[in-house]
Amino acid sequence: MKLRQLIFTLSVIGLFHLPGATSQNKMTLDFDHATLTINKNIYGHFAEHLGRCIYDGIWVGPDSDIPNINGYRKDILEALKELNIPVLRWPGGCFADTYHWKDGVGPVENRPKIKNYFWGGVIEDNSFGTHEFLNLCEILGADPYVSVNVGSGTVEEMVEWIEYMTSDEDVPMANWRRENGREDPWDVKFLGIGNESWGCGGEMRPEYYSDLLRRYSLYANLYGQRKFKRIGCGANGTDYNWTDVVMSRAARHMDALSVHYYTIATGNWGNKSSATDFGEELYFSALKHSLHMDELISKHSAIMDKYDPQKRIPLMVDEWGIWTDPEPGSTPGFLYQQNSMRDALIAATTFDIFHKHCDRVQMANIAQMVNVLQAMILTKDDQMVLTPTYHIFNMYKVHQNATYIPVMLKCEDYKFGNETIPALSGTASQKDGKINISLSNLNPNESKTIEVDLEGAKVKNVTNAVILTAPQINSVNTFENPDVVKPEHFSDFRLKKEKLSVTLPPHSIVTLEIQ
Ligand code: AHR
């Protein structure tokens, strides 16, 4: 082991203090171990037939007065393209296990109107179906991730859908697709075998689900000609037994396993608390709950290691984000919530955690894309507003498919009452001769200075620096004031040789590009 590696390892476990470390806050980049890639799919999204995510949010139909391109909102497409969205999950969520895909193809006027039983009991007219989704993915340059109906569907329904979407042969479903206006198959990479099968996807036990996974996976492979990454339905948060049972019984029959974890500020699903009306106590507890993602991934990953030590099977966090009470006055069941500076910090620190676990975490899909839960964009009629979370996705996109640089972060605590969390979070990656560093200050009351040790990097300049902060922890962007929380040019740093010193204002996130 080289001396530098040894020092790094010892300092990580607290047995060695780097000489000359004057600041209490120090992040050291370990270039010697920069071997893994941050899969761009960690920056994935999720769009469900829920509330106003699809309808109003993405799709208004070609006859709408709202400016659109073949039915997709023009403003939303432009904003989403900016994010380099790598992968998009659809049609649910809970909706997926009630969805029968044939309802959503063919002439729109012939498509049946059905009831969306899970989400508000509204009438779903199926005007957004398979073609509309897969064409959207092509427009965005995103890989489609289709969740198939295991809860109330059949294997037959799934394999017909697979043929419809992906076959270029003279077979009935591919021919029906051609009749419906699409000659070439789409390139569908990811197939979810059920969603939350332990809950809204069928209330199954992991033993029973494992058998279904084996069965659906076999035919998905056969009809999909082994093109798909088949994603097994994973655990509800900390249900480690689910992971253990599914891995022990069906590891060979999947190409990835998912997990869902939502941040609930109160820790109480029955009383989640407001997205905007909160003080420091709920700010702190929301961050604390979201940082739990680190332990959650470590524990699921350790279980997966038992059955898959080579890490062939990635973990896909295909639903995550903060879930609050819906906005007062919004339709119950639509899960429409505002998005604050607090949520930007949740997004940034969660990405830091995903990067840290990039050996196992190969995809994540924030819930959800537009108008639902921790959304990128909110819409009202023909208006739209970009949320603080959108800005984090934009600032962090530099890390997509970059080489992860492991970091050792020693920092002060942020204390509230009797509890503490780290005051700072950070991550680093390199791509195209540039190093990108992202840093967050979680403390809402004090600025923090951090020294970043870049030894071995041969850097000359900070070539770009951007900050996201806001007047208050609960500042939001509204239709009236859309730019309260928006990225600004940042200059409070100093680079001297291989030492970078950065001062972060309270509740802020900074991304620096260094060459
Ligand atoms: O994202 C909202 C819902 O949360 C999804 O439909 C479901 O999978 C989860 O419980």
C-alpha cells in the first residue's frame, strides 16, 4: 500500500490526522482509488399516471391552447432537455399494477376511459400511452424504463407488450404497432417486474414474489431476446428481509433489484407535515431522515453481497425524495407539493450518497418529474416554475458518467436539540480533464469554510463555480416569484496550489469545476 493510500485509509477510520489541517472542515480527494464510474442513470426520473404529472404536467394533447409539440408541453420539454435525463420510469408506481397497456394504444378516440383507482379515482382517458411515452423518451434522449403489471396483469399481457414495443419481426403485436403508426421498434432497456409488490403491487410475501419474479423474468428474457435489464421489485425502505429472501431465491433471475425510500420529515406517514410551513426542527429532521439513505444502501448492499459478491446485480433506488402533506387546496390523492431550499439540500446530499455507493447503486429515479412529490417542475395552466430540486439536478449533471473520486470528509456537526448530523456534505468526480466538486452546508445559521485537499491533481484554476442558496430554509419558487431560489455565480473560494478553500453560506450548495 502506498504511503498516501495508507494515510487516507487511517484518516478515514480516524487514526491519523492530516498534518497542517487547520480547518475543522476538510475534504480529501483520493485520486489513487478513482476507478469507478458514477452511472448517469443515478440522475433518472419517474413519471406516473398520478395527479398532474402526465396530464397537465407533460401532456396536454395536440389540440391544447398551451403551446405544445405533438401534445407534449413545449416549455416542459425545453426545461427537461436541459437536465440530460438519462432514464425515465413509467407508468407507475402503484398505477403500473393496474395498467393494461392495450387501453393506451390505437386511435385516441377509441381508447377506453378507465378509473385511476389508486390516485384520486379520476377518469384516465388513456390519451397518453405506450407510443406517447416511448416517443417522449426519444425526444428527451432518455432510456425508457417500463414497469410491467404483475399485481393484476398476466405473463401473456407482458410478453405481448414486449413484442409490441421491441420486435422488428412479422409477429402479431409488432404488426399492430405498425398499423398504429410506428414502423421501427423502440429501444427499451429496462423492464420493472412489478412495483411495490409487497404493498400496492399485490400485498405479496417475498417468497411468493420471488417465484413470480422467476416466472415473469424467464418470459421477459425469451420474448425480449435478452435485451432487457430486468429489475426485480425491491424492499420497502428498511425491510432487509425482503432483500434477503428475494436475493436468496431469485438472484439468477434478475439483472437489478430496486428499493424505495421516501423522506418523511416527521418520520410519521400519517402526519407528514407541510412542504413550506416548517421551522428548524422539521428542517433538521427531514435532512436527518434523508441522510438515512446511506445506512439503508449499505445494509441492503451487504445483504446483496452475500448472494452476489461480484456485484453483478445493481441496486436501483427507483423511487426516492421527500414526501410532505399536499399543498392546501390541491386535490387529495394528487400528491402535489411545493419544493423548497430544504428539498434542494435533500437532493444534493442524496446524490453525494449515491455517488459514494456507485459500486452498487446504478440507477435512481426521483419521485416524480412534474407536479408530484419532489418535482422538478410545477405547472399552473400555461405557466411553469422550476423548483430548487430542478436546479440541483442541473448543477449535478456534470457528475453523470464521470469517474468517482472517493472523498474523506471530516467536518463539524450541525446540532439541533440533542441530535447531530454532519454540517457538510460533499462529492467529487472527474471527466474530460476536469474535476467537479459539489459541497453542501446543511447548517442553516452559520457559514462554513472547508478546505479541499487536491493533492496529486495538478490543478490550475477554478473554471466555473455555481451556488444555490436562498433567503430562508423554506424559500420556494412560485408562479409569481419564480427566481427566489436559483443558481448564481459563486466566488467565495481560493485555490492555492493543490488546496482549495471554500466558504459556504448557511443552507447552500456549491459546485466547482477545476482544471
Ligand atoms: O410515488 C408515489 C407512490 O409511492 C408510487 O406510486 C408508489 O410506488 C409509492 O408508494
